[in-house]
Amino acid sequence: MPVREVIRLKCLGSEDDNSGLMTLNVRCCRRLPRMVALLGLVGAILLGALTATARAATVDFTGQFSPTSLPEGTSFSLDGDQVTSFSAMLRPTACASPSDWQSDSDAVFQLALAPGAAVELTNGSFSYTGSATSADYGGGSAGESYGGQFTIAGKVNPAHTFVTATVSLSNAQDPFVSGCSGSYSFIAIPTVTATRTTPDKAAYQSQFLSFDYADGVVRKLQVQANFQCGQSVDSATVNATAYGYPTLQTTKSGVFRLQLYVLDEYQKLVSLTITGRITGKKAGGRIVVDEPPGGFTGVAGDNCSGNHGWTASKPVPPPAPGPAAYFQWAAIRVPTGTTWRYYFATNDLSCTDHANEVLVTIAHRTITVPCSKPAAFASGPLTPSTAYSVRSQAVHASHGRIVKRGAAVTVPVKMPGAGDLWTVISNLPGTPPS
């Protein structure tokens, strides 16, 4: 009996360091469902049309100053209708002495509510005057404390989702500067952690936006807004429900507009406006990002902005599964006198979804492999040490005609070389094609 040898092949035809066994698992011919990428998420305030959800007893806010403060020293909290926390580390905008204090001064002053203090909201407004202390030189000579005085006066919207205030610093001093003052704008929104969730299967989806829509109401809006800050790239990732606004009413024609402040990836505030129109299974609009009015800037002191169109659609349902087959590739060499002939073969073949044949095309030759044969030759003679593009397709055939085809799968498979380690087998899976 002539010697017959086989090598099983690994995926992509890689060799198995002379072990003599190589395998390639292939699932061919099943139609795969379409996948829709989702990135991003944006929360929203519908102006004049939404009602905020019930708020927690204590709400922590993320705030921003213009001119910029030191972010690590800023806090703002509400407990019901009381401001229970406010602090900031601010550099003065002017000092009486010395006249050139900005050239080398490190003057920074700490502003904070007194311990245990709480400021009542009156029709949403509040005001507080307290002591500012030097952030670096807490005590002066003879027990004197360096610092000055500050006042914060502001307003909280009825939903407790936005704070605006003016902060003033006066008569501040430390050992090196005196007569320091400043006037600052302050804005803040509840601190929200950026989250992304998987959209519903029937949601309108694009790479950066998704939402549900029914009966004139947009729900579960999620968007990632990308924009420029100077020469850098920034983004805001927000979930509308996390911001307290899970629904958005549209007009009769499916038009909506959404505007609010959100936190970017550096916890800075940006103004976000989303406009859109829903028509049937498709929707489109624009995402506009700007700095809040009043001189606010991004984390590096650059102005941030973006203006991009968006489109979204409902995903197309995947087609019904077609004929499919599962098998491993094998390489077989058969002696012919003093030389060898090299073939690819299928091994451990199993078929599903009414497949009864597999069409294998290699080197412009197609061979039909019956699903009834667990192992069979799948090519004519091939060249050793050569990579081939192998196409396989499961089909359902009846009376010599192909009734239904599965999806075609093409993979690269390499024929091992003559010097590789081949394993002797006792029989062949049929007669080798000539």
C-alpha cells in the first residue's frame, strides 16, 4: 500500500512548528446579521417642554469660572432649597501693590462657606458673603490671617439643573501682595458620570447617536459629540436619562430641538444643541457645540466648538439563515512514483440549515463536496509551500440544481512544504482528483 500523509491546517494557513498537525476551523455560508456600531451618548434639556425627575436630597455640582479658577478647589452642592457647599481657589484679577504683581506672584485665595453654613434659596436666588483666606499663607504676624472678603450671588433654575452666579473678591492680601480683587462668572450643572448603554434593537442608530422613538416622543437619547478645542480634539459623552431628561417631545412633523450644558471628557462645561427630524425609519440633523457665553474656555484655555451633521436609521433585520457548513481544512500529499501530489481536503464536515453540498473553489477550479461525506478531497493537485485563496459556499441542491445558496466565505490557506512534518494516514478520503 502506498504511503499517504496528511497535515491539518491552522487558521490562515500558518504552520505548526513541525508537529505535523495543523487545523483551520471554518464556518462558511451562514449569513451574518448586520452590526451597527455605536459610540456615543448625549444628554439633553428640552427647553420649555420637559420636567426634571425627582432630585436627590443632596446634589453635587461641577462648576466652572470665567476667568478660570483652579479646578481642584471648586465645589458646589444643594440640599433641597439650601446651598450647603461652595468653595473655590481663585487668582485675583488685580492687585493694588505691587503694580507688577502678575509678573511673578503666586497669589491664590481660598473662598468657602463657613463650616456648617447653609444659604437658603429665595425664589431660586441666593447670596452669601464670607472670608477669603490665602491659599499658601494662612497665618500672618501676631496671629493675623492673610486674605480678604468674597461675595457670591446667584440663581438656581427650578429644576435644580443649572446654577449661574457672580463671585467677587475684595481687599485680599498675603505677605507679597495687597489690595487684590476680582470679579468672576460661575456656572455649574449636576455632576454626571459619562455612561454608554446598548440601544434597543429597534432604536434609531448611527455611529455616534441612538434613540427610541414612538408616538411623537424621543426616549433614551445617547450621543457622542466631538469637537475642536484649538488644535486639540475633545468630546462630550452623555446619556440623556442620566442628566434627568429621559424624554423629548417632537412636533407633528417629527422635528425636535434640544439645548443644554454638558460635561466634556475633562469635566469642563460646553453648550450643546441638537436639532433633528425623524421621517419614517430615518432621521437626521446637526450637533453644535460651543463654549458657554461669558468668556468660558476649555481645559487648555482654548475656545471649543463643533458643528456636525448626523444621520440615523432603524437597523435592517438580518435575513433568514441560509445553508451553512462547518469543517476543518486538511492538506494531503499522495506519492506518484518518485514525486508527490498535494491536495486540500475537508475534514469533520457537518451541514445545517438544509445544506447538502459545499462548493469549494481553489485555483480557479470548483469541486462539489457532499455533506454526506465527513472527509473529502476539495481541490485538484496544488503546489507545495504556496498560499491559496480558498472560497467555500454551502448550498441546498435538488435534482442537480442549486435551490438556495448560503453566504460565501473566502480565507487564505497555505499548502505546507515538502520538508514539513507530514503524518502518515492509513487511507484517503476518496479518490484524489486528477
